[in-house]
Amino acid sequence: MTGMESLAAQAVSGLAVPIFQILWGGSSKVLGIFGKTLDEKTREIIFAASKQYVQKYEERHGILKVLGMREPVKLESVYTAVQFLGDDAIRSLESIENLEEVYRQAKSRGFQSHDGKKQAGIKVANDKQYLMVLGGPGAGKSTFVRKMGLEALKGKKGNFKHACIPVFIELKRFASSNINIETFIAEEFRTCDFPSPDKFTAKALEEGKLLILLDGLDEVPTKNLTEAISQIQNFVDKYDQNRFIASCRTAAYRSGFRRFSDVSMADFDDAQIQQFISNWFHCEPDKQAKTGEKCWELLQKPEHEAAKELAHTPLLLTFLCLVYDRSQSFPNNRSVLYKKALRILLEEWASEKRILRDEIYQGLHTELEEILLSEIAYTGFESDRLFFSQRDIVGQIKTFLASNLNAPQHLDGESVLDAIAVQQGILVERAEDVFSFSHLTLQEYLTAQYIDDHRQVEKLVTKHLTDERWKEVFLLVAGLMRGGADDLLLLMEKEAQKYINTPKLQALLNWAEQVTAGAPGNFKPVGKRAFMITITNAYANAYAMTYAYAITNAYAIANINAIANVNAIANAIAEAEAIAEAITKAINYSRELEKLKIFNNINLAVLIARLEALRAKVPDDQQPQEERRVFAERLQETLLNAFNLTQEMVNLSKEEKKALGDYLYGNYLIIQCKQAAVRVSPQTWEAIEARMLLVPSN
């Protein structure tokens, strides 16, 4: 038995036939629409028609085939339970300043607040007789509405707790001003060969036995929208015993439905993303290969943090699953990934849903709109703003249209903004007259696009090299430079070298070079130099060491530095047991270091012998603090001497520690940009790599 036949059987036995028969006159005590009991032949017709109704619902509304998928998938197989946010989650009167503060305090890439109370979608659907589901493009509104129909068809075996026959109506079909909802419903039954479908529809509505699913209020052609809303309102008032679930994009909704409870789709959280991925890769070969687990683990990595932000929207998570399914990875050049995601929102999703674009778009083609959005994105990002007033955006749109001969001059800024917000959802109204991009990732991509289009690379480097907020923009710019990222990398190198601006910092780099030059270990010289800098961990700051370790990792040298750890513990004058344990780890680690062969004039055997001697003389906790301080100094001196360092070399000022951190961050970003680039000359990279972590020559 197939999944479809199984669902049909459940519906026929559990819900559909009993309800159809009662409405028709299915028992000797109940009169049907003809005022007589059913004969056997009529029962057979109803049974066949009701079974066909369930099968057709599954065929028409129970499958997904989006974004160029080669084969459809069953909605039931990939469906992930959704959650709703109530009215308390809407910050309707929040100021831009408050929204910025809330976002920064959350320390998350997502714009949606995590404080709002969430409710399970199915629970809300069971509790509310009239429900309006709001959300952005691709948030899963239609999928939820379709799923509620499937649950209703399962009868007592489903999660929808009301005995109703679901009728799914795509509101974009309201293409003329002559809208008759009852006729639409009757047509659904007529296509399944129900006898007297008009009478059956009237009886079902009168008895309150229908679950009417009105999908996509925002997809009604603009010229028919007022009439459609009026007809729906009147229909709900007339047949108020039935249950209704409607859906609409948030930006298009004007709170016009009196009886309806409004709820917003919550972004997917991590658990839902993981569940969706698991559901998507559910076939047996994927289960055996653990494809879903591998996809989820990859999204968890720091380098895919921005891609994971897209995954909070079901449509874009579907896109990421399709990308991973084809290559079992995500592309190193993230700009390719985000460009495709942007195009999905700009045009493909509307095209696939067969939504007619408003007249506002005549002349404002996709490329021109991308240029406009990139200007809005860059202006905000450059001024460290993620939220914009409606007045500011409209002003930018007007300026853009007026300053471009090839832009349509008949458009007005308010209409363009409204169309972008409603039809594409790239700009989202977060509070009254306050907008942001739907995803920070898209703002970063569009900012990078603006920089590349307007040749602002040098300005990017000189102003923002060490600002971690701009990290993703740097990586995206590298990926957009199809002619090669050589100039970007050379500019970054030149800017980073400016931070090595004191004799101490220069001496530190010279030392790292001197103790590693010519060492036989099979690692690149820059990796060896970075490793040596990690040994000064106890004297630098966490910011600097984070990126010293990162560069070391990039060249496949282990970054667990027990030498620096024992130095830090001794410096804190810790308990005797902690010091002894740290010395033991340093001894064991020193033995491993010998195998790496990354030093040219450091005798680790002597260091090990001296550490073993010191371990035997660790003062116990009862000894005077002065004696323990003297021991700590002796231990530190032993370590410094072993690596040809002095206290003077490693005692950096606060400013020097910050400069070292900026320098190491800049160099690590160079490595990442090289990896993200489409094209880099081998000669350019070899030269940069050879100079990295060396004192710049004049």
C-alpha cells in the first residue's frame, strides 16, 4: 500500500465517508439533502467520490516541488512542525534606536526576537476557529495550511481535533471581480464526481462541517483585493459555524478580518532546522551515509554561520538542502550561494508560484533592483545601521530613480518600497515605519556587491580591515572579484603591516623568524612563525591569541600549547597541584614538539630535564607566598630562556597587545579571503605567504 492509498484509507474510514454520509443522509434516522435515506448505490458513489477527494487533495496539495527540484517530495515526509508568535512579539511602536540596541544585545545574526512566547502551530489551529497566519515569503505559510488539510483528512488518527472536510482554495485564483467562494468550494467536490455538488456544498456549509483553507491573500491581484476581502468577510459571517485558516504575507496584511486571530510564523530555531534536514535526507541511502547529520554539522561550523542564518527561513533552508544534496558540501565561494538566495527572493519564488508582478515592476528589472538594494544596504552598513526609517529608504529610492537615466521615471519611492516589502520580503517592516533587510546575510552580500560595483575596495580595506563586523563583507567581496582578488589581498597585506609599528612588536616577529628559519619540519614557514607567537600566550591577550592559533591551524599545526598554559598558571601563582599538573603536560607536550621539528636552535631535551627538576620542587600550598612567587618567576625564566625570549620582549603594553591582535586578525582574514576568492594568482599568493608574519621591509 502506498503512502497516498494509506492516507486515503484512513480518511475514508476515519472521517470523510461518515461526514459525507451524514450530510447526504447516511443513516435511517437522518434525512439527506434529498429528504430520503441513502440506497446502496448512492453509498457506493459517495464512498468512491470521497476516496477520490482525499487522493486528489494529496496529489494537488500534499507534495512539494520547488526551486528546480527534479522530483517532487511528499509534504508529509519533510514537514517540520512550526511555531507561531502572538501579538506580543510585534514591536509596533519601537524606535530605531531600541531595535538596534535589542539586536546588538542579543549577539545573534537573526533579527527576530527570541524572547517572544511561541506556541505550536497545530495547537493554535485547534484552538482558534478563525485563524490568520502571517509571515514573510518562504516562511512556510502555505505548507502549514496544506498540512492542516492533510491532518483533517486523517480523522481521529490525525492531530486536527475537529471533524471537518478540508477545502483548499488558492486565493490567486480570484482573478476577476466576480468572486463567489461557494462556487469555488462546489467545484472542488464536482471534480471528484460528487452527486449534486452544489447542494452538498450548501448542506456542508450550513452544518459547519468544512475547514476552509484560504491560502495567499497577498497573491490576489491588486485590482481585485478589496472585493476579495469583502467577499471573504461576508462569507465568514454567513457560514460562521465552519472553521477557517487563511494565510498572508505580513507586509501585505492590513488587519482587515474582524473575526480572525492573527499569528506570525516564528523563524525556525536550531532544533527545527536540524529536524528539517533530517526529514529531507530521509531515504535509506542517506540514512546509511548519515547525509543529514553531515549537512547539519557543516552548518554548525563558524565559516558557515552566515549560511545558517538563511536556514531559519524554510524556503532558503530547502535551497541549502538542495545545494548540499548535489555536492555534499557548501561552496567555498559564498557569494555564489548568497546571490542565488537573493535571486530566489527577487524573482524565482514569485515565478514558481505564478504570482503576477504588479505594474510597479514594469521597467524596474531585477538587475536594476539589485543595484538599488545594494545602495540601501551599503549606506546602512557603512553607518553601522541595520534598521532604517521608511522616510530614509523612500528618499534613497527617489534619488536613485532620479539619478539614473535608464531607471523608470514614472515610479514613486513609496510604491517601490511597498512592492519590495510585500512581494519579495527582502526589506521587512520590523516596527511601524522601521525596516531592515530580511537577513543580515543578504545585507552583507548586497554591501559587498556595491563595493565591487563602485570600486570601493581600497576604502573597504583602509577603513574596516580590523573591524570584525565587516568580516563577511570582505569574504564576499573576494568571491565577487571574478577578475581575481590579487589587488584586494595585496591591499590587505599593506594595511595589516601598519600595525607592526613598535620596536617590541618588530622584535617579536624577528624572534619568531629566527627560531624557525631553516627548521626541517614539513610545515610552511608562516605556520611555524604563527606557532611560535602562540608560545607568548601568557603575555598577550585573548584577541591576539585567537588569531595566532587560527593561523597556526590554517597550516595544520596543532594549537594546544601547553608551554603557554604552564606559563599562565605559574604567573597566577596557582595551587601546587595545578602547577605540577601543568608542568607534567608541558613535559609531555615538549616531547611532541620535538617530532614537529619547527625550531632550529632550541634544545627541547634540556627544557624537559629542567621542567622535570622543577616539578620535583613545587612548593606546597603551606609555603609562604613569597617563596611560591620566587618559584613562579624561576619557572617562567626557564621557559623564556628555553625559547630565547626575555621578559622585555614579551611584556607588551596594552596598545601593543591590541596592535598585535589587529595584525594577526588582518593576516588571518587574508588567508580566509584567499580561500573565498574565485581566482588568485599563484605568484601573488606565494609572495604574500612568504612575507606573512615578517617585519615589513622599507
